[in-house]
Amino acid sequence: MSSALPEFPADFRWGVSTAAYQIEGAVTEDGRGRSVWDTFTHTPGHVRDGQTGDTACDHYHRWPEDIALLADLGVGGYRFSIAWPRIQPDGSGPANPKGLDFYDRLVDALLAAGVTPLPTLFHWDLPQALEDTGGWLNRDTAHRFAEYAAVTADRLSDRVPAWITLNEPFVHTVYGYALGIHAPGRTLMLDALPTAHHQLLGHGLAATALRDRGLEVMIANNLTPVHPAGDDPADVAAATAYDTLHNRLFTDPLLLGRYPDLAALGLPADPPYVHDGDLAAIAAPLDALGVNYYHPTRVAAADPGGGLPFTLPPIEGVPTTAFGWPVVPEGLDELLTGLRDRYGAALPPITITENGCSVADTVDGDGRVRDTARIDYLDGHLRALHRAMAAGVEVRGYFIWSLLDNFEWAEGYHQRFGLVHVDYATQRRTPKDSYHWLRAALGRRG
Ligand code: FCB
């Protein structure tokens, strides 16, 4: 492991990220409606060991302690998500005042602690009532999302300058609607693609509602550098198809106002669910592109009869996280310089909205959590980020996933991503070595 981190600009924004369903718990309190994740986790067979987010980190009650941890860490930014079913329990209509009150108090406490709030409006917890009318397969959900964005911003816009609309529409489309690994558990394969379009449309409509209120707008996309498994033209074609699905489908419409060529995925150039004017709405100006980076992806030609035009063999010869994800810090500078090369002047400034790793952390007898693997991961990725910035990519901030260990979707509580350890039986928080390492690094910057 290294010595000091390289120098970042004085106004660089350091932060940590969380999401509502992963930390809040209190799923029936203060008028919160049911979300697709409540339904999904309470259906046997979906989540490891049948775990749910019913209690999670109990952040809904313990937020003062969590904000104190943030303040002591010394980060200037906190990315959290707002639970749509707390604001509109059935996904439409007037806001539930108690739901807004919770985020209102959170925002005030963050500001009092010197931390800038960066809310995400949708981190996958769709109100179940909207799923019952088709969820993101239903175009109307895009309009409902813009309405929710407006009522939420009307309450918080005087104190919250910048907003993220969606988290990772790629992952929500593919895990939620194509493969059924996440809520709502649909297994539509490539027939899930209208949900991608409707999420992007919802983003665009919400972006306009936010901008009309004088607010800055971002979206957080999960992006990955794609490497063909070999020189075989079939592998190269498969890699192009995967890059289209994972990356370009979610950045070309936002930044260029058009969809990439979907022929490699066997899809029509002119899908019927894309209406006139949609692409102009989706390409509403972005103040920054949020990038969630975890690892690159290796792609090979499809197995015959497999249903998808690619397979994803493991990346060999690199360390892996507790989740089994490959650790490739150079993938981050490759990704960022690749975005700059692909989009040129159409690329807005970037904020890294998630980066981090899962480690099998335990609290030692002396009360310490020795997560050296996480320190190495973060150190390597910050060096990669610095290289990309030195190469001219404009990056304004870096948010670590995550402040706390939390409910990691289909993995339940089995993957620990936090800078702070959570003992779920007692809700005791223990800052890990990585927390102390980051705190010292930020402190040295003054
Ligand atoms: C991202 C999600 C986030 C968390 C991390 C590990 O895909 O946005 O909620 O689960 O992965």
C-alpha cells in the first residue's frame, strides 16, 4: 500500500453514498407505502437467507449518529436516496408530509454538519402500486416520476442545489426486469428494454422539472470498460453488443440525443415505444454525469442457444473482492478517458458517484476492523482517477460506496461495503481502518 494520495484540486468534492432501502428500515412507519423491494424480499427464494430491508441499518431512527460519523470523517458530500414510497405511498398524488419531513430534517442536519446533501430520487424502490400498473414497462411511470421529482424538489430546493434523478438504469433494467435477480423480479430478457426507455424518459422529464426550479441535475450510471475475450471476430462482435447494452444505451441518448445501433442485440432500429420528442426530452442538459464504477467486463461470443448475444467469462489473474468482483483500478482511467474520447465536447463534467468494494470484515477483539483490502482498493482507484484527470478528463468529485455496511440487494447482509461496520444484531457502528485512513487523508488536505 501507498503513502500519501496524489493531490486533487482544492474544490474537489469528497463524499460517501448510500441508498434508502439499503439503510433506512422502518418500512411501515410514518405512512410509507410498499415498494417493489418489500414485495420482492418477502417472497421466498429471492434474497440470500430470506433477508429483507425491514430493519436494515435502522438509519430512519439512527440518522443523527450516522451524520455525526459523516461529519467526523471529513467528507463534504453525502449522496443518499429518497424513498419514493415515503413521499407518495402509492406513487402519485399529493405528498405524504411525514415522508418529506424525514428528508427535511436529514438535509438540515447535514447542512449544520457542513456536509452538502446530494439526493438520488430513484434508487430502485418503486412504489408497488406503480408496479401493479406495469412499473417501468408502463410509459405513464415516467410522468409519475417527474411529478414525484417536482413535489420533492418543492420542499427541499431551497437547501439542496444538485440532484440525481436515477441510479443505474442499466442495472435496474437488466437485474430487475430482464433477469429477475432484483425487484420486481421480471424475467423478460431483451423484452425488458422498454423499461430502459421509460426510465430515461422519466429522467428527462424530471430533469426539466428540476432545472425549471433552478437546480443542477445529474444521473448516476453504472458504466464498465468492455474487453473482448480474444481476437476472434465473434468475440469482438459480442463485446460490441455488450458495450451497446451496458454503456451506450444509457449514455448516447442522454449525451447525443439518439440511441446507438441496436442491430447487434437483434433489436429494431426504430422501436415502437420511442415516441416523437422523447429523445429531445431525454437529452435535457446535464450538469454532471455520475459514474458508478466497480470493474471492467470481459465478453465472449454467445453459447449457441443461450438467448443473449454474448457471455461474460471471468477476468483471470487479478485479485477479487469478497463478492468475487475483479479488482482492476486501471479500468477506471480507461473508462473515463474512453468516455472523453467517445463523447468529446458532449461529455459534461463527471462525478464518481459510487466506487468501493465488499470485504469479509470482522470486528477484532481489540475493536478494530482491519480492512486493508478496502484501503488498497480505494488507494488504487484514486490513483487511477488522478491519472484520468491528469490526462484532461474533468472530474469534480468522488463518492465511496458506502458509508455503512448495508442491505446488498439479492445478497442480503452478506456483502459488507461500508467504511463503517454495522453489527446488525445490536446496530452498533464501528469505523473500520479504511474510515480512519480516509479521515487522515482528508485531514492532511486541511
Ligand atoms: C451498485 C448499486 C448500489 C450497491 C453497489 C454495490 O450497483 O447502485 O446500491 O448495491 O452496487
